[in-house]
Amino acid sequence: MEITVMSNILEKNEEIAAELNARFSKRGIFVVNLLGSPGCGKTSLVEQTVRLLNNDFSLAIIEGDLYTSKDADRIAACGAPVVQINTHGGCHLDAAMVKAAISQLDLEQIDILIVENVGNLVCPAEFAVGEHAKVVILSVTEGEDKPLKYPAVFQQSAAVLINKVDLLPYTDFAIDAAIGDIRGLNPNANLFNVSCKTASSLAGWLEWLKKQVIMLRKQKSD
């Protein structure tokens, strides 16, 4: 019975996610489902992405947290429209939550929508939210064992960012081992070593994101 119930939940979520994806694609809005553990640097990445791309693209953010609007307040201070979703203990966002949240956004004015999911490497991997790409962040402060411990999120992500590389000299993080494990799980993942403290280190990530927007627009016009 539990298996049937879970299957029904996932099927309904997939239906709503597919509806959202079609809606976003029709409008040429590239949607990122941003995943990662608490403290890996998701919000810092979103802040820098908004600051560095705001002259070229219009970004909006959906911020998922169990409680508080602290991260949403940080993002709003960067000038991007942001909608807060508090799950009150829920370990992930789902498509229905995102569908409700976008009613507070002007979709006509958005090029990129980043859904910053709840900090978790397990549950969010199971629930699509209408995204075009999952992106996962792995911080060097977490340890290089995370890709093999939580393989699904790394297998499903179009891009993997190894964050806080400025702290490598002060940790035991084996970056070559982490990269090898990520490549073993997902040979096609776009892999970026970044530090949200240094804008120049984000160049590869930003170029990848720009390319996705351009590709989606081309598909829309064809």
C-alpha cells in the first residue's frame, strides 16, 4: 500500500511538472532546479548569478526553506524578484508548490527562473518542479564521499558545481577523487570548480547558463 501511495504521489507530481515545463518552454524561460546540502553555498551562488547576469537577462528566484525568509531576503537585496516557499518541515519542493509560487511572478519579464530547493541531497532528486535542468552544488567542506553516498542527485544533474574551492588548502577534500566519482556517475555532467567569493571563478557556470537560455530560445523559434 505504501508503495502504491508513493507511486501515485510521484505520478501526479510528474504531471504537474510536465505542464509547468511546457509552459516555461513556450515562454522561453530557462528553469534551474538548484540542489545541494545545507550550507553548500546555494544562496551565495544565486546572489552572485543575479548580480553578474542582471544586465543581460531577467532572473527570478523561488526560494525553498523549511522556515524563515532569510535567504529570500538576501536574494531580494540583489534586485531579483523572489517568492518564498516554506515547507514547515518538508524535505523538498514539489511541482504543485512551484505552480502556486509562479502566480506571484510576471512570467513575461523572466528569462531565467532559479528554484533554490530545500537543503537536502536525497528527497529533492525524486521530485521534478518543471525544470529544464537540475544543478547540484557540492562544497569542499562536505567531503568528497558525497557523490557515491547520494548518487541519484549527481546522476540527474546537468551541471555539478564544486564550491568553496578557495578553502581547499584548509580541508582534506580530495578533489580529484570527487571529480572521478562524479564523472563515473555522470560522464556528461558539466563540471565547474567555483568559489562564490570570486566572481571570475564563476565564468564557466555563467557561460553555461547563458548557452542554455539561447538554446531554449532557438528551440522556441524553430
